[in-house]
Amino acid sequence: MTRSGSEAVFRARDVLLSAVGLIVVSPILLVAAVAVALSSPGPIIFSQVRTGRYGTEFRLHKFRTMRASVGGSLVTVAGDRRVTGVGRVLRATKIDELPQLVNVLKGEMSLVGPRPEVPEMAAQWPSELAEAIVSVRPGITDPATALLRNEEEILSRFDDPAEAYVSWLLPRKARAYADYVRSRSMLGDWRILIQTVLVVLRPAALPADAILESEN
């Protein structure tokens, strides 16, 4: 199958599953929307510019998990005071990511692919990997999801989480994304989707210490 043919198959899968998914999770979306609205003043949906396929920018949608009009670092760590109580639950269960099914339906994202970064962070990808990363649509979940399930806890271990993200974590994510693109397959995507569901259901499956030790 040609590259364009395989892309059409991936896209057909994304359209079908995101449409069905939006219908299935609509009650969860409604409850989450009400909870966010009651949790603190501000919009229900948080939209942020991210880098997409071929470097094209788009607006990624999530349920708002932080207090509105509060600045700070682009990097969030465990115990971040900007995160609301409802936001912690949404983040822990990944329900905050569900609005991205709309991004998938619009063709801006895929169900599986490299996680889209804000332009400032995407500019920090190693140059030899960046072209491969943006050659496919970014995903709601990615091959590094299971390993980095406790990313916020991991970053909280560093004195400067923002610097650690750029110098330590971002290059590791980039290598995982590039490896994914080079070996991308439908079967592999299904494995990542199933693995993501299992990790959400069992969030303590891989402690942060295990990840830190594996990189020493």
C-alpha cells in the first residue's frame, strides 16, 4: 500500500472512532463541563495553539483544569496550585483530553501520534528528528504515554522543572515520536490505544522512580 493509501486508512479509522467516541462519551463530557463551570470562574474549554502536521499550527481543545487568568510556566508539575480540585480529577483520569476528539474529527489530530507541543517547545525538538515528527498528524495518545503516565510527578523531582522538561524530557519524547513514525502501523496503533486505556485504569503501574532510574 502506498503512503497516501495508508494515510487514508488511518484517517478513515480516526473519523469513525472519533465520531463514535464523541457519542459514547457525551454523558461524561456533559458532567465534566458542568463540573468545570462550577469549579471556578472562566471558560469550560481551554484552547491553546499547538504545532501540528507539517508544522502547521492549530488550536488544541481540552477541558480547563486551571484557574483562569493565572499565568506561570508552560510546564505543570504535581501539586501545582494553579490546578483546581476538579482539574486534578480530570487530569488523573485523562477526561480533560476528551475534547480533542473534535480535533481528530476536524483532521487536525489523530487518535495516535506524537503529542503536539506548543510552538516554543516544538522549536526545541532535535533538528534531525523534527521533520519525522511533523510528517504525521499529532495524536491524543502516543507511544510514550505509558512510560510518562506520571510526568507531572517526575518533573516535580527537579529543582527547575521547566529546564528539566526542555533539556531532559523533551529530547526523550522526540526520540520516541520519531521511532514511532518510522515503524508506524495500524496494529501498533491499536496496541498503543489499548495500553493507554490500561495505564489510565492502573495509574500506579509504573512509579516515577522507575523512570528516573532507567535514565541514569
